[in-house]
Amino acid sequence: MPSLIWLLLLFITLTTACPSPNHTLHLQNRSPWFSIGNSHGTEPYSNNAWPPHTAAPWDRPLCYCFVKQTDYTALNNLLKSAIKLWEPAMTPYSSLKIIPDCGRAKVDCLCEKAAPDSLHISDVDPSDGNVHGMTTVGYWHQRPEQHTRGRHIIAFERLENRNDPSKPGPYDVATLAHEIGHALGLEHEHTRPDRDEYISFYCNNLRDYEDVKRRIQQSGSGDTIQKACTDHATAHKYSFSAFAFLKTPTRAPSIGQFAWSGKTFDFESLMIYGSYEGATIPSGQNDKSKTVMLKHPRSKTWRANPGLEEEFFGGGYAEAVRRKPSEGDLARVAQLYPNYGPKDKGDPGDARAGQEKWAGTSGGLEGRGWMVAVETGRGM
């Protein structure tokens, strides 16, 4: 049962100028990131990067569709703006494309006409308390006889301009771009297994802390709020927002694999929650005593001292309109979706030739000095 719980919890996440190809390769080798890996060989049935296109193996498209026509109306303009933030990571700098599953000309692609493994995108109505926003991480590889429809999803709740979806707000754009990062395979930077070396987590400042504490006390289960602030399963049991802030164990009984670069922590990542995310007060009030996370100087012997800590913001800026993927985010996309197409070598047969070089599996990563968080399950 613990293995099954970890499988479910780790699979679902509860969100310039274009560089030259040489610049992108340089970033691959030096920039920080935290993500899933890239399947090959004996590791086919796990969540990894999206696979090559069968007709054009040098392309690695993330193909999406809208669950209903109303979802297209609500989210299409917002989605286009969010995808644009990821353009510096796409072709020709990688093999990645983000396109409608029905073809570029059919932008209002509905999922009933799309492939079963396409990314199903839907609009979440905040007035419906039974539906919540969520995104699946990466591509979930299955045996051919399974091929579950709708296993890849972005269920997105808009917070800005809900009555006029033609004008997406900057916060929603940055947040949906964050969710696209998850769909591509990127994990939360603040959940890296080594995150305690870089940030302090103040669980008691979470908006739902007191409510969860009260429910735990009334449950008579023997659980404690301290355990809910540090243990994934306990946080999930009480639907505690702390779940999205907890670090990933270095080893866990899970299918799939998670790896991080071992480079300096990326405080500018679009995939990191800002200091005020989930807090009882909104960003901009400059009250560090109410923040959920703060950064501190890297030192394993460091002890919490609020006077030394600093705020940080996902995407690098407090202003949502300026947020974008960091160099580390772009670097990992380039690694997960390497460009080995005919445009590089003149031979379609070379499209897979360098796959082993960038494969994100445990052996491949550790061989290059990177760190593996979770080993891939076998025979699932």
C-alpha cells in the first residue's frame, strides 16, 4: 500500500531573446534543475519526457486537446500566451513542440477527436467545490494494450478576468506556464531532496495550517500537525497544502524517476513557489514573519535566523508580468527533448542516435555526476 500511495502522489502535482543552439548546450551542462527522467531500454513504463513522433522521430511534441468547447473558449488565449513563454526551449533549440493534437490548423482541438494519450486541458470553475486544479507530470508510458484515455491532464483554475477570457491576466499566464512545465516533466524546485540546504519552510504560516491542526486534534488518530508538516502521506490524508511544499525523499517506492542536477539551487525557476505562495497574507506586504519559504545562505550547519533570510518569487520576479522560465528550466527541457533531427545531421536515421547521451535514467544521470532522487520501478 505505501508503494501505491507514493505512485499516486508523485505522478500528480497539486503549478527574451531566443538563445543560440550553442548557448542552449552550454546551459545544459551548468544550470540547475529538478525533473523526471527520460525513458529508454528497460525503463519504458514510467512517467518521463514525451516520446518522439512516430512519423518524424526527430520531433518530440506535447500534443494537447480541450475537453469541451467551453474549455477551448475559456483557455485558448491564455494557453497561447503561456506556451509563448516556453518558446526559447523549443525547436530548433530542442526537439520539443507544443501543438494541438488535431494539427496546427485545428486550434480548437477537442479531446473526443484526439489521441488517447494527448494532454487533456480543462477549465476549473472555482464555484465547484468538488473539482480542483491539477496537472500530471510528464508522459505516462503504458503498455500498448492499456493506453488509458485522459491520463495526461491540466485542469486549470483561472483567477483573473474570468468574465473575459480574451484578455488573460499576467498571473494566470505565469501560473499556466508553470503547469505546462509540469506537463513537460519539470518538478517543483523547492521539493528537491537537498532543498533544506537552501531554503527554510515555515509550515505554520500556511493558510490552512490552523484548520488542519484542529481537524487532526479532533480525529483522535494519533497524528500530529508536526507530522503533517513533514510527511507526504499524512499531509495528503488531511488535504493539507503542505504536501506541495515537502521535499522529495532521496529514495521512495515509486514508479518513475526523479533527478536533479546537483547544481546551485535555482531561485529564479518558474517551477518554484514564491515565498508568499499559500501564505495567510498576499505577496507585496513585505512581512517576512508571514512567509511560507525563505532562502538562506547555503550551509549544512546553518541554523534558522530570519535576519539572514530573503524572499524569492517563482519566475524570478515579484511582478507576475515579468515571470518566465529560468536558464535552468530551459536547460532541462533541452536535455529531456534533445535535438538529434535531420536538420542537425542530414539523416533521419540519426534522430535517435544520441538518445543514450541525454537519457535521464538513473545510470545515465549518475554517470555524468548528477543525482537521482527515485529509482525507476520494474515490471509495472
